[in-house]
Amino acid sequence: RAQLDVYDLRGRRVRSLLDEPRPLGVHRAVWDGRDGRGKAVASGLYLVRLQTPSGSSTERVTLVR
């Protein structure tokens, strides 16, 4: 199972991009800059966290409008 979430710098989840079983390999997800309710979020820094049964990884991303 893979879970991919976007968080603001305060640690609040902005949107869940993926929460489903995925086979091993390379996959792609696109965030359109909207929150879970479909509202556009502000430009700035966000954290994207991938969680799998084998571990987790967090990366910083910059949203520029």
C-alpha cells in the first residue's frame, strides 16, 4: 500500500494524492495545487510524504502560481 500526502509547513495535511495498493516500481502522481476541497492553495513551500510498508520519505516542493 502506498500513501502520498501533501502537507503545509505547519504539518497540516493539505491533500491526499494517493492511498491505494501499488506494485513495486516507478509511479507518477501530479498535484494540481488544490486542497482536498478543490480550493487553490497559496504559493509557497509544501512537504510531500510517501509512506509504504518498507518506510517513508519526505520531500520539499515549491508551488509557484
